[in-house]
Amino acid sequence: MSTSNLNPHIALLPSAGMGHLTPFIRLIPLLTSHNVKITVITPHPTLSISESESLSELFTSFPQVTRKQLHLPLPPLDDEPSSKSQDPFYNRFEVIRRSSHLLLPLLSSLSPPLSALITDMSLASTVIPITNSLQLPNYIFFTSSAKMLSLFLSFHALDDPKAKDFIEISGFEPIPKSWIPPPLLDDANNAMKIYFTECGKKMKESSGILVNTYESIEGESLKAFNSLPPVIAIGPLPPIKFERNQSLAWLDDQPAESVLYVSFGSRTAISREQIKALADGLVKSGKRFLWVVKDKKVDRDDETELVDLIGEELMERVKEKGMVVKNWLNQEEVLSHPAVGWFLSHCGWNSLTEAIWHGVPMLLWPQHGDQKINADLVERIGVGMWAKSWGWGDSVVVVKGDEIADTVREMTGNEFFRLRAAQVQDDARKAFGEGGSSYDRLNDLVDSWKCSP
Ligand code: UPG
């Protein structure tokens, strides 16, 4: 006799940084609308202020969602240098991983008993053994593109001595080595590479891998995953509108589709020389712009005044046509504003899918990690132009203002990108709308939980 569970209980375990937290948050209303009971396990304390504020908004807006904290040890990392990365967010992944033993009692104490756990990709290697011991299905949420997932599952291919210019991954188009951040290629002991390789291997034991993507932009990659576990495309996850007192008064005064929005996501700081050159380039482009400046990776450390970063004289020129801020702006609201016409982006996967969702064409300037792989994908679908000669964000070469100005003018003057962005927006919304591919995949997933005992 078959049994059913009409109100499955699912726990979500995000890791560190807004790029990883945001897609988990977006999943919540979709699951609660299917009568799924949700518990969110939040590593505590969070590294950034934006994570802690987003979580407060989440639990205020969804009082039916249960919060459990995973208390992290402080001070965070104490030992072998090999475990430390230069990036505070990767170090935080490691701290959460080392606290995973706390999950066993936490998961077994939840009531009603869990139907499944959904775990961030960066925690797969330590959490899957725990859920295996509890015989609890564990789905991995991969927060980047399906193309990036193909590399993540084959990270060991980076060490293949036969690979000259390309990384070969069976079934997928080869990935140029120049798209891989140099530390991952050059340093066999790179901490991030070691644990991403472990996570990629372990993910194969999960019950399924959820990806915030959809068939019409990544159909080929999605088809190429033909072995277990299933790869389930559930995106692009629509943004959630929280109540905020965000003032976009400056944008409200600008003509329709006249503003270039410039942002490098939640955790990418560019060098001070590059900040000045970017300011110069934006001014020289003659375009209106709204620019969110980040001087430090972690928002709590970002204390320098804007004028000290940009300089008084340049700041005066910037104000003629632009608005520059250092505080967090709700990007989703910015991208949906009628005055925003283009987006200069670092190519974080959430930013790209948000721009697609709102039909905003992009100038692509990948800075690190998965971002060149993402930039290629967006360029191929015709929604953006990748400034390839600008290189990685941490390169010592500063891209000059004049070059930035020329490229901004070239991209914003090309109407093709805007037309194409409108078509791709339409496809994205269809994928997520009733009867769309991602809509169906999510329904099937929830149904499978409801049908299990
Ligand atoms: N955001 C805001 N306001 C800001 C800055 C960011 O709302 O002022 C939001 C933005 O809308 C997005 C998120 O923060 O939802 C940022 O995510 P993303 O665009 O993916 O960039 P990162 O924060 O850099 O994300 C990390 C990696 C990126 C990767 C992503 C998902 O840097 O390369 O694709 O995680 O794995």
C-alpha cells in the first residue's frame, strides 16, 4: 500500500555570503505555497551584515518558517595555513564545514521528522555523510550555472597533465583554461580547490542537484548530465519583494531606460586604482549611471568614505550625471526600475539571472570564480557583451577610464542587446510560469516528497 505525506518537512542549509543565501531564500515561498513545512538552519554568526539583515527580513515575512541556528566556534580558523584562503567567505565555508558534527543532533531532533535536507554545494562533502547516517535524503543546491556544475563535478580534470588549453569534461563542451581563476590552476594546495574537489565528488551521492537555471538557456548542458544523481533545473527563481524603506528617488527622476547600473555583487571589492579609473570611465561615457561601490569584501569592514576613495575633484564630475553609493541597494528593485537601461556586472550568477528576469542587457566584467563561465553563457544568448580584454578583477593591470568609456558607449549604443533581452526575459518567465519546464520540475520534486513515507 502506498503512503503519502501531504505536508513534507524540508530543512534548508545555506552557507556563507549573499550569493549563496539569496537563492535559498527565494526557494522558500515556492515551497511553502505547496504546503511544505520549512526549517532553515542558519550558520551563526553570519559573516556579513547583509546576510543577517536578509535573514531577519525572511523570518519576519515568513513567520511559519522555523529557524535553527548552527553555532559556529569563535575565533573561526586556528590551525594549518593550508586551510586558510585569502577570501573571508571561503574561510567561512570551512568554519561551517568544521561545525557540521553539530548537525547530527539538530537534524534528528526536528519535529515532525524531516523528509529531506537541501544543502549548499560548498558543504556537500561534510554533510552528505551525516545525512547518509540518518538515511535522510539530501539534495544539493548548486547556486551557479549548469555549465559551472559540469566543472564542479569534474574539478579533478584541472590537474589532467594532458589538458593544454582546455579542460575536457566528457559530454560537455571543453572549457578554456583561461576561464579558470589562476590560483586553481597553479596551486595544487589551494584550499578552495581541495574542498571544491571533495564536494564535487561527494555530490554524486546526493538525492539530486537543484540548479537555479532553466532549459532554454542551458538546455544542452542540462541534457548532458546523464548519470545519477538527477540534475533538477528549477530557475530562474523569481525575486521576493520584502517590505523595505529603500529610497530610489534619484532613479525616479531619470528618463526611462537611460541609466547604467553598476555593481559587482555582494563580496567583490575592486582595487582603489580601478575604482578611480572606473569613475573616470563612467563620467567620460556621457551616460547616466547608478554605481554601488565596494572597497572591502565583507560589508562590516567597508568604512572608508566615498570621497576618500574617489577623490574630491572626480567626485564632483561623477555627480554631474551619476549617483554613487556605498550602502546595500536592493538590486532586484533597481533592476526592475523603469529608468534602468543596462547593467555593468561582475557576472555573479544571481545578478545575471536577475537581469535576465527583468530584461536588462549587460556589459560583462567577470572578476573571479565562476564568472567567466557565466559571462560566456550570457554573451552567447545575446543579452550582453563581455569585455574580454579587461581580465580578472585581481589582475595588476588597471583598465583605463578611456577604454571603459568607449566600451560603455559601444554596448549601450547597440539596440540588439535590448531587443534580445526582452525575448530572453519572456522565455525565462515562461520557464518559471505554470506549465514551464522549471515549474514542472519543482512540482515533481515536491510530489516525490509527498509520495514518500
Ligand atoms: N545584491 C543586492 N544589493 C547589492 C549587492 C548585491 O541586492 O548592493 C544581491 C544581488 O541582487 C544578488 C546577490 O546580492 O542577489 C549577489 O549575488 P551574485 O550576483 O551571485 O554575486 P556574489 O555575491 O558575488 O555571489 C557569489 C560569487 C559568484 C557566484 C554566486 C553564486 O561571487 O561568482 O556566481 O556566489 O554561487
